[in-house]
Amino acid sequence: MSEALSHVLRAREVGFRLKDLGWQVSHVASDAAASRLTGAGISFHSRGIPWRWGHNRYGVVDQTDFYTETCRHLESALKELRPDVVIGIPGIASFQVCRKLGIPHHSILHGPWLSPLIPTRGADSLPGEVGALTAMNATLAGPVSEQLRLQSRSLGITETDYKDFLQFENILVSHTGLEFTPSANLIPLESITADYGPTELPAAIGAPESLACITFGSAVRFDAQSLVEQLEAVCDRVLVVGRGATVAKPGPKVVQVDKFNTISLARQSSIVVCHGGIGTVASVMSCGTPVVCIPNDVDQAVNSIVADRMGQGQTVGLSAWRTRNPAGREFPAVDSAEIGSAVRRALDAGEYAPVRSEGALQVARYLHTQR
């Protein structure tokens, strides 16, 4: 069960590995999520399941009715499917429904969802690091816990909050290098990467000696002109992926495309500047490519902190969480010179050692041994 594109792509990879081990896999999601992966070789049991809520809207809109709506439809779908086990990414809704129906459930979580268990670094912290972790912790203890309580009441089961979830749920921690307080119910695994999108560079890129890539997903629209100019100064070509980034005056070095396979892109790039999304960061790090993260939401901020702690890249813009609302997505107000400095530090560090990302296979093997 998954919904956001990054979650759906990782779920697909786990599904492929389970199918290789002889499992029958059905992906429960909304029609919109299922349509993104048509023909991927996994059956979709969508039934138009509504999924009109998300952690980036906590405190922005009232999502109460949306939580219960999703739970009702999930319950109906699971009663029909009668699965042996359910995997949720991240599992906040499906966990509750499976509690009611008595179905074994596992949640695949990455760094931000474990932020209450991530130790702080004191004087070694990045500027704004403590504020970002505090904002994520407040989101989990506040709106997410309230969501879980509402779901419990709507399903007629014992009320639970996020603290209970972390303590009692079967959690597969799919985030290479994440340091957290260990517990018997937390299984540390590597990150999950997914191949998705075009793999051939546009002909206009040519064969440059150095290629910089900008990729920030599709959720945020921002003026990328100054960022592009910083990268033009150090690389032969700049590829901008996604239409969320506006480049008012693209120079002859700049090419923009709608989408691209992140793993293929990382392999062909000298540096990647991104938003810190878990799928993007894991893919870039798996190739050993230098990365600069400019997080747009608190989830991405925590991913960026983990990458920095591993010595795999640079992070810019964390200080925004000293003042901004932890909910929502927005490109932080950062000085272009600060971005340029981070880019040069990342390039000067040279190639990084590729970070292992066999999480999909590890999840499948773990579940296979638990049958």
C-alpha cells in the first residue's frame, strides 16, 4: 500500500523482488497512483481508493474526513483481497486497518518518520539541523498522532498514537546510514532505489566533460535562475529536470526536460542539486555522485541531514526551519552565493563511495523468511 510517487516506486521495487520469490503481489492505492505504473508487472487493486491527505498539509487544511474516508475504503479492499501480509509505505493508514482485521502488517519507513529516535549532534550540528528535527518531531507528536487517534476511533479499535506506533509496529527502516535508537521491532535495512523514467540524455546536451543536474520533483514551483547560473559557472552543461523550476533566461548550456530516470541521471552527472527527496537522494548516493540538497519540506530536511552526516553531500537552507511553518512545501530563501559555495565544496570532494541500496531485496527476503 502506497500513494505518493516516491512511495509507489519503492513499493513497485519490493513487489518485483517478492514476485521473484514466488509471491503474488497486489498494490492497493488510488487510481492516480496506479496509473503511474501501468504495465509494471504488478496487479493494482485501486477501486478508486481516495487518498486526499498527506503530512505536508497538516495544519494547513482540516484532513479529518479524509483520514476516515481512506480507512473505510482500505478496509473494504482488504476484506476482499484477504492478504497474508500487508506492507505499508509509510503504513500510517494501513497499520490501523490491519489492526482491526488481524492481518500481519509491516511499515517501511525512512529517516523523517524515525526522527524521535535520531540523536542530535550538539556542536557538530548543521545550522538549522536541530530546528528541522524538532519540527518533524512536533509534526509526529501532534498532527500525526491525532490522525492515528481519529482513525482508531473511526475503526472502533483501541486508540493509539505515533509513540505507540513506533513502539509496537513491525517497522522496516529502509534508509542506508540512518542512526537511530535501536529497538527489537525496528529492522535496519538499506535504502530502496527505483528505475523510472527516460534514461537517454537529450541530444542537445551533447557529450560534455561535466554535467550538472537540477531536480526538485513536481510539487514545488520556484525561480531557478540564480541556481542555474551558479552551476553554469562550474559545469559545461546544466540539465533541469521537471517543470517546477522556472529558468527565465536559459543560456546555451541549459537544457530542460519534464522527467528523467534519477539513477541514470546520477551516473551521467558530475553533481546533482535536489530537494532531498528520499528516492532522489538514495539514487544519487548509490552512484557515488556529489549531491547538494536544498530541502523544501521537513521530510526532505531530515533526509538531507542524514546524507550530510554520512559525508555524502552538502545541505543548504536548513535554517529556514527556525521560523517557517513545518507543514507545506516551499523553496527556502537562500543566498545564491551560499548555493555556489556548497556546489564547489561538493565538487572539490570528488567522487564518493557508492552507498548500498539493496533495500527492496532485503525487504522481500525478510518477509519471505517470516512466512
